[in-house]
Amino acid sequence: MKLPGHDVIARQADEHLVTHQVKLPRQTVERPIQQVVKRVVMALTLLVATAFIVYADRDGYNDNSDGDVDLLDAFYYATVTLSTTGYGDITPVSDAARFVNIFVVTPLRVLFLIILVGTTLEVLTERTREEWRQNRWRAALRQHTVVVGFGTKGRSALQTVLASGLKKEQVVVVDPSTKVIEAATAHGYAGVIGDATRSDVLLRAEVQKARQIVIATQRDDTAVLVTLTARQLNRGAKIVAAVREEENAPLLKQSGADVVITSASAAGRLLGLSVLSPAAGMVMEDLIQQGSGLDIVERPVIKAEAGLGVRDVDDLVVSVVRGHRVLGYDDPAIGELHLTDRLITIVRATPNTKVAPDMRPLSHE
């Protein structure tokens, strides 16, 4: 295992000592700056409309300074009136002007104040509203999936898991990059910005209540630290981790990962198979692409199949999961199928084809 020195780890920790945040998927709303600009335009429109109303009836107003009301005076009067300042130097004197002030200018003043107060209240309550959403989200989050790393591996893993019927609301993405988390929330996932090797970051993702954890980091040493931290916080979750180098896979297993996928070796084997048999390579690639062509799925044994042999099942069975053992289709130990068994089969993908997740607790002895 090629682990960096303590100085490198410390430097990486310092780089990630930033305030971690939880970001929830947002509904389609206007940006705050757009909302403010929109409200300012509405307020200015009311101001201009009031000024021209006053100017149109300028003979019904009296200016204490010179007696006449021009366009500038009309805008001045509209400003001090709508803002409720009211210096009293320009006043309506005719009955028509007073009538307009009662039934036109006063409602415009109220509307003007509503716009200004509404903008202020929205700015002040935005943080409170977001905190309330996060508290409600945490309270409702149970048996969810935490994905550490939202790169190519993380996104592909999520696409496959979602094919099993998992809802996006049950997924939390953890990544140190703000841009990556913004991309995740744009896809409908909740996100936590921060270094997943830190327990406080994983706790914000409610990892202690998660059912499964997918670790798809860019570095193998980071994957080891994340696995150790996640396993310490959640003893019962299923942890699946990806590593680049095959020599690091045993260390991931020792750290608490249930399944370790070696991405570089897997890609190399697929390349080699495609060289030897392009058709076989195409079939394998089809199998690992969930939702199209042929799918490899895991499902429970149904009552009608209990007591039958593997070859008597309608589906193409490649393995039988019995307890914590995975038996090949030709293993004599299988004998007859039990209701407690699970079958790994190859089926033709249809819109209704879904993986039935294995909900059983895993043994970490």
C-alpha cells in the first residue's frame, strides 16, 4: 500500500479544513439577485407611476417654496410619499388631488412598502428556511445510501443503484469540491461538502443511519481512511469501495469494506477479454450496463422454485447466495433451492426489471 507520509496527510487535512455544508436539491426558483432586481423594478415602476399621476394633476398641488409643481417636484413628492417620509412641503389642495391621494396614491404606497418589506424579510428568513429544511431532511433520513466521491465511478454506481428502485431522496453525496456537490444537487441528490475522512463530515451525511456506503474516491489512501471512519461510525452498513491498484484491495477489506472493486484491473481484464473475443467483451459490457440489453440481477427464490434444482428455474441462474456463501450454478452443495436462498440471474432488461437489494445484515467477524 503506497501511503503518503505524515506531512502529506497533514497538508491535505489543512487544505480540507473548510466549513463543511449540507446542500439539498433546490426547487426551480429564481436566483436571489434576480428576485431583488425584479422587486426593485416593481418599486421603481410604482414610483414613476405615482410621479406622473401627481404631475398630471399638478394644478391641484401646492409647493410651499414657489407655489408651482413641476416634473421634478412630482417625483420628489412621489418619493417622500411612498416612503412615508412626508415632509409636508408639497400638499394636495384641490378635492380631485385629495381624492386621488386617498384612492390611488395610498394603495400604491401600501404596495410599495409590501415590496420593500417582502424583499427584506425574504433575505432575513432564507437562512432560517434552509436550516428548517435540513433539520426536516435529517429527521426523515433512514436506511439511505451515502456515496463518497461523485466522479465517473460514483455517478456510474449511482445510476446502477437507482435502477433497483432507490429514490434520489435516499441518496447523499459527499465530496470536498463545491462544484461537484452543486452538480450532484442539480441531479436531485443531497450533498455534503467536506473531507469524508473526517467523522464530523460523515455525521452530517447521517452515515450512522445509512444502509449502504459507496466509496469512489480518486485515491486509494483516501478510500482506506474513509472506509475506516465509516465502519467506525456504522458497524452494520454495507460498504462497497473502489481502488485503483489491486495490491491495495486487502487493506480495504481489513479496513471494513464488504466488497472491494479494483477499477484498473477490472478495466484491464475487460480489455483483454475484448482482444481475445470481441463478442464476449460486448456481452460483458452489456451485463454491467444496467437497464439495457442483458442485466445481471439478484432476486429471492419464490415459493414455486423452492425444492427445484438450479437448472429447473426459468431464469438463467449463474450463482446461488446461501447465507454468506456464493455458490456457482454447478456447485453440488446447492442441491435443492431454499426459500432463504437468493439467485443471481441473467435476464433481458425491461422497464420493470429491477435488482432486489439484499437487505440482510452482513457479518463483520
